[in-house]
Amino acid sequence: MRILTVTLALVTGLAACAANGEGASNPLTADVRFEPGPRMGAPRATHQLIATANGQLLAIGGCVRPGCDPGPASATVDIIDPATMTVTGSGRLLARHVQPSAVALRDGRVLIVGGWIDGRPSTSIEIFDPATGRSVAGPALGGPRANPAVVVLADGRVLIAGGYDGQEPLADALLFDPASGKLSTTGRLRDARSGATGTLLADGRVLLTGGGRAERRPRIALASAEIFDPATGQFTATGSLADARYKHGAVRLDNGDVLVVGGSDTRDSAGKLRSVERFDVASGRFVAAGRLTVGRYKLADTLLVLPGNRVLVAVDDRTPEIFDVASGASSRIDYELGDRWNFMALTRIDARTALLSGGYSEKGIVPTDQSWIVHLPKG
């Protein structure tokens, strides 16, 4: 009877492990593989990792010292060759940028907006040119602005919406035109918000989700969302999230809907969210989509859509996971990142490869210079 009992317990345990994807190949995660990537020129967190229109990878600015403090390297750019996965050069910014917002322009340059400079929200724009390794000054923002939503529109212009001025979240929005180099005002947001996600929809509009005021107490987390229409220059309210959140991530799915993942409520690190919601474009409403295996925040732009209606979530846990949109379930990948990294950066290089870089340890707020190559399945 003792042998039979032990055998049954063993069989039951193995079956449970298999059901959780442990000790057996999990079809949800088996075709995604991680390996160590190149060391950046400096430890970086709250930085940007941009794939340019000319095929280069740029690791831009960020905090570089313990405590997520700036240093001389906060004014540098690592230039990475995606073919060899090596840092082949460096560039210089005009200022030490912590938590900058950056987007690739169609001509190969990179627009760098806002962030924190010398402990204050930035008032300026820079345009970095990988061909020269240098930045030039862009137009003034008209006031301090950190953590805006920055989105390249279908016509190449860039929407800069909301942000934080050092005291309160902002409700104004700007449009940058790369052709003229000029900045103009556009409609106002329905809700002032900092740290909102901005997602370009298939029809050219932009969905702004969540955010609020995470920079000082009392913190504010928003459940509201709104849509910017470039044709009218106006923002209109749309459906609300079930869970108010900031420091979350959002990504457009292959069917045009938008997946909103994780983040936190006003408790910040004590209120990390596992919930996932999907914005149904057709109805203009958010619907419950499932749950992560663990609460994650400080996700920024680090979600990656994979073939098979799946989304890679890698930040804020030692182990990345893949969320299955169809089932609403999530499974961990069999790979250890070595620590629980916050404010990492992730970008797709091509159909089969992405690069995940930097972040700081949640324990000591110590940035890392590590990166990881992510091998993706065929589409």
C-alpha cells in the first residue's frame, strides 16, 4: 500500500507539473528562445531602445547609476549592429536624459522628447542622427514635460500627448512635423494624464489608456481612455478600463484590438496588477481578457506580439511569460533573466529576432548593462 500511495502521488505530481508547463514542453512557449545579448556601453534603465528606419539599433540615455540616478552615460547612445549583435559605436545627446520618450522617424533620425534632466522635467526636444552620432536641438516644448505619450502617426507626424510638468499631469497635446521641424498645438485631452500608453490604431487614430500621476503623492491612477483623431485634431472619450492603472503596457493585436497589460494601482509596487484587458475597437469598449502569472509593472513599451495570437511579457520578473489572447491564460518561459528587472527596453529587429535590454534590479535599484536576444517563431 505504501508503494502504491507513493507511486500515485508521483504520477499526480508529474501530471500537475505538465499542466503548468513544468518538466514538459509547453506549446505556448516552446518556440520562443532567449540567450544573452551584447553588453551595452553603460548600465541603463528607463532608457529607450529604438530600431531606426535605416536598420540600426540605438540604446538611448536612461539612468545609469545606483538609485536610478543620471551620470555622464545618460547623455550617450549605444549604436548596435543587429547583424552581429555588437555595439559598434556611440553617439552623444545634448543633455543627460532619464526616462526619455523616443520614436524613430522615417528618415532614419530619432526624435527624443521630454524625460528628466537634472532632476526636472525636460523642456526641449532633441533629434539624434545615427549618421553623425550627434543630436541637434528641436523646437522647445513650451514648458516642462515628462512621461508624455509619444506616437508616430500614419502620415509621419508625431503626437506628443499629456505628461507631467513637475507638479501636475498635463492635458495639452502637440504635433511635431519632421518635414518642417516645427511643433504645433492640437486638441486637449479629456483627462490630464501622465504615463498613459499611446497605441496607433489600424485606422490611423490613437488610443490613450490609463496613466494619471505616479510622480508624487497622492498618486492618481486613471481607468479612463480616449481616442485622438488626426483628421480633426480632437480627443474623444471611449470606454473605461475595469482596473485603473499606470506603469502598464499596451500593444495592438493582429486583429486591430489593443491589449492592455499589468501596471499598478495607486499603491504602486504594492499594487501590481495581473489583470489584462482588451480594447474592442468595433464596440469601443474594454473587456476582461485574462490574467498574468504574476503582477508586473513599469512595462513601458516592452510588449511584443507573437504569431499565434500571443504576447510576450518580459519585464518585472525573473522569468518572462507569454500571454495567450485566445484563452486568456499565461505561461512562463523556461529561462531566467537573473533578476527582477524594471524599466527594461524591448524592440523587434526583424520577423525572427528581438532585443531586450537593461533595466534596474528591484532590490537595489541598480541598472544593468545586460541584454538578451529573443528568438521568435515564424509568422
